[in-house]
Amino acid sequence: MTSKAGDGDRTPDHTRSSQSRSMLRSMAEPRHLLIVAHTPTDNTRALTAAVRRGAAHPDVDGVTTRLVAPLAAGETEVLWADAIILGTPANFGYMSGALKDFFDRIYDPCLDKTARLPYALFIRGKTDATGALTSIDKVVGGLNWRRVAEPLLVVGELTTQHVAACEELGMTMAAGLEARIF
Ligand SMILES: Cc1cc2nc3c(=O)[nH]c(=O)nc-3n(C[C@H](O)[C@H](O)[C@H](O)COP(=O)(O)O)c2cc1C
């Protein structure tokens, strides 16, 4: 008996097309980008606005972005997200208390549900943001989140280049989500 090409696939045509439809539907569903940023000053607000502006770039389609202050963000917001951008000032060589409070509240509830969650971060410091970066690295390492962009440390006098870099970060994250790179 001769065999025809395709004999190995016993999936009925109607099931296959329903699978394709559901795959196409899920490809069409908007992806979710969450920005959790503490913005106590004009400069931190300007940087965060730039990140959000970048995420809303007209060339990027199908990504819904939410900006939530760390004190107002919790497990629900994190579980909504397909990727997160964290923003904080450097305070006393550490992340801001507000961002730390966010992590304190979401750590246990999210630990088993958000492994490999893609994230990026930007930190505003006057002279040195490395301590803040280390403090965040420890927590997100514990959560097993996945860093998908270089940390953006905005140190010294604020410049238009800093603002542009934040805008680019937002756009890169949104574009990565749209392209399903992560
Ligand atoms: C209590 C406090 C602690 C700070 N600690 C640091 C620090 O450790 N490293 C640093 O580079 N900047 C530090 N700064 C500066 C802030 O990071 C900076 O003021 C904040 O990011 C807002 O930026 P802006 O002043 O340009 O608006 C500190 C500021 C405050 C109020």
C-alpha cells in the first residue's frame, strides 16, 4: 500500500483550522507593558514620561502600556504584565523605599507565577546609582525575572540624551513585546 504525503497528520481539517484561528487570535491580543516608577521630582517625572512616550511610539502596534506608582502597584498589576520596566531614584545607595515596598508586597505572591518575566530598569542618581542597581538585582534575581535590556543609569546633570535614552528604552521594550522577541 502506498502512503500519501500528510498521512502522518491525523488532525481533522476543522480542528486544525480552529487551532490556527485560536493561534491567530492570541497573536492579535494586545501585549501588556507595565511601568512601575517612583517619581518624586521633576527630573524623575520627565524620565518616566519619556519611557512611556517611547512605549507609545506610533511604529509599535498591539502593546498596551500602564504606568503605576510602586506604592499603588501590587500582585494584580504584575500578573497583568507581559514585561515590566522599573524606575527609581537612587537613595542612600539603594533603590527608593517606594520600590522596595512594592517588592516587599509582591515577592511572595509572585514568586511562583512570574519566573522569566522580562524586565528592564532605569535609575536616576545624582552621583552614583550602582548601589541601587545592586539592590534591585538581588530582588529580581530571587524572583527569577529576566533582564532583556541593559540597565539605564541616569547620573549627573540631566541631559536631553538621558531623556532620549529613556524614550528608546520604552520603545525597545514595547517593540520587543510586539515582535514577541520576549
Ligand atoms: C534621601 C536621598 C538620598 C539620595 N541618595 C543618593 C545616592 O545614594 N546616590 C545618588 O546618586 N543620588 C542620591 N540622591 C539623589 C537622588 O537620586 C536624586 O535626587 C533623585 O534621583 C531625583 O533626581 P533629581 O534630583 O535630578 O530630580 C539621594 C537623594 C535623596 C533625597
